[in-house]
Amino acid sequence: MDARSIIVKLRDGKMPDQAELDWFARGLASDQITDAQAGAFAMAVLLNGLSEPARVGLTRAMRDSGKVLTWDLPGPVLDKHSTGGVGDCVSLLLAPALAACGAYVPMISGRGLGHTGGTLDKLESIPGFRTGLSEDHLRTQLRDVHCAIVAASADLAPADKRLYAVRDVTGTVESLDLITASILSKKLAAGLEGLVLDVKCGSGAFMKTPEQAEALARALVATAQGAGCMTSALITDMNQPLATAAGNALEVIEVMETLTGTSVNVALWDLTAALGGEVLALGGLAADAQDGVGRIEQALESGSAAEWFGRMVAAQGGPLDFVERWPDRLPAAPVMREVPALDDGYIAQIDGQALGLAVVHLGGGRLRGGDRINPSVGLSDMIGLGEEIGAGVPLCMVHAATEAAADAAVIAVQNAYRVGTSAPDEPPLILKRIG
């Protein structure tokens, strides 16, 4: 086989077979495929698309380009993936809640991308927490603690790492087929038996419209199931931040308040329970999704999920007493500033992407690869859609490293909120189920 013939096939609208896709993925992983050939492949897929069998084939090929984990555990291996939003810290609640329900959760997560926060960055705001674990450590931790939230190792789906870097500089990131294969190749390499997908839709999501979100959800579910993993998806609203905080340590605070019952965020709780109920049913730990919701809620209410979270933090290098002493263990920003509303009325619209970018510019995300994250900065106490507000009343609190950064964030937040004369209809949290 050779790369040129596969690229020509795609260029002409013909589908490569599994053997050709396997060969190409191995070539990406071994650098036998050049950057020019990888870019041409990605562009051909973007312009002509893949059939469903070819999309499944590419996902399998990228999954199999490196290490594929297998497990021998006394319960199902389950996970969840979110397409990314603002204030989305569900993973930190869901992994320990699933562990409390008898599942094993090797959650391979990512860092912040664009305006969206990254699960690994949030956890690394906990002093000592390590996300880069060896396979031996991961196996031991999963057996003993039932959950781990970690970065992908270099030998997990290496073809995806190579192709993603090429897509980023060739204008092919938006390909539905390549997005699907990228997400799922890493998840399926973790040896999952069940997967639930949280596909975000709205101003704070990558998919802005319900049509875009549904197309991605259907592609992900069909492809994952075609590759042998029981999967369902929930399309969820991201027209406002999910949590009232956006920023790494600030979101961990909101997670801990919910886990410990100090101050429960209803949206976080409800979405965690809905996603958990779906995947517990897929894994055979619940009779159906509604039964699964009840089991997740019991794990949260009883404090069992908080206990498993504490064990995970300790196993990954964090403080042994984190659940008991978390207010003392997390970093705080030196500058705090209220953001006053400019008008009287109701919160009619929130630009979630603008809020996410405000956090990035405060130092809570990366403007360039290799930038260091400031874990303490961000936004807290964000007001939600439909709430009545008066001029001068705080829209949120800015946590910043400097006065100048706080000044810029105040303006950005004010521009992200639109105040109207009447309250809008608030969209439901869960828009649709696929699968």
C-alpha cells in the first residue's frame, strides 16, 4: 500500500477499506506518513466525508495504532466524555459517583481547548495532584480506588495525536468524521464497555446550533457502537455556564460544595445524575437510566461519592485530607472584583464563549501551546439566564492576578451579558437523548 493511492481514493469520493485505514493509521503513528500526506488525507475527508463504515474503520484504525487497554475487573469499565463547555466540571463529580455504584472508571481527559476548560487543568489546581500516571499505577489505582482521571499516555492512539496536530494547521479541525474518530479513538483505547457522551449545544459550546449538536451526537453514537462499545448521548444546553464558576480552582470549589452538600449546584447535580444513569444502565449496574439516576443521586447524597473522590485525590498525589480540608488546600487569587451590571432588567442572553475567553485571558487557559495555567483565576458567582438584575448589581466576581487583568475581565464580562426588559424562556438542561 501507499499513502498516495489512499488519498486519491478519498479525493475521488471513494471509501478506503479497513486494511487501508489500518495501514494509514500505523503510518501516522510511525511517521511513515509525511505531514503533507496527512494534511491531504484530512482535507479529502473534510471535503468529501466518510461513509459510516469508513468512519468506524478510521476510528478502529486510530484506536489500534497504539496500546489498547484490557481489564480483568469485577465490574464494568465505564466512562463519560463531554464535547466541552464553560463551567462544565461534571467529570469530577461523575467519576467518583460511578465508582461508588460499582463501576470502574479509567477517565482519560484533556486540557483546556479554546474557550473551554480542561478537566486535567482543574484537577491540577489541587496541590500535588498528578494526571500523568504509568500504566502500572493506573491499573493498581483502578483496582483499589475504582476511578482515575488521567492524561492520555504517548502510546494511546498515537495516530490521533499526529493527525490532530496536522488538522490544527490545515483548516480541517471542523470535519465531523475526524472529530468523531479523534474523540472515540482515545476513549475506546481505554478498553471501555460503556460510554455516555455529553454533547454541548449553545453559545458556550463548539456546536452552536441544535442541528450541529445532533449531527455530532449521532455520528459519535453510531461510530462507537459500530466499534463495539455500548454508547448513548445526551445533547445538553450550553447557552449559559453549567456551574456558577469558570476557572480551575473555582470549579473545584463548586464541585466540593456539591459533593459535601455545603452548597449544592442543582444543574451540576442533575446533569451528573442523568449522565451517570445512562452509563450505569449501559453497563448493567442499573435496570434502566431512571434507576441509574437514583443510584447516582444516592451516591451523592450519602457522601459516598465524596469519599471515593478523596481516595482518588490521595492516590494521585493530592492531600490525604482534601475532602475535609479543601477550603484550605486550594489557591486563591490576590485580586477580587465585582462586575456591576450596566442596566436594569432580566438576563436575556449570555455569550458563553466570551466568558470562557475572559477566563483564558485572566490566565486560566492557554493563549499559546506551553502557556502555564494560573489555577486561582476565573469567574465565580455568575448570574444565570432569566434572573432579574439592577444596574450596579454584580453579574459575577472576577478573580485575577493583577488589577489590570481584573479591569479587562470586568469589561469582557459586561459585554458577554445582555440585559432585556423581559425574562427569556430558559432552555431545558437536557435537550435530547441519542442512542
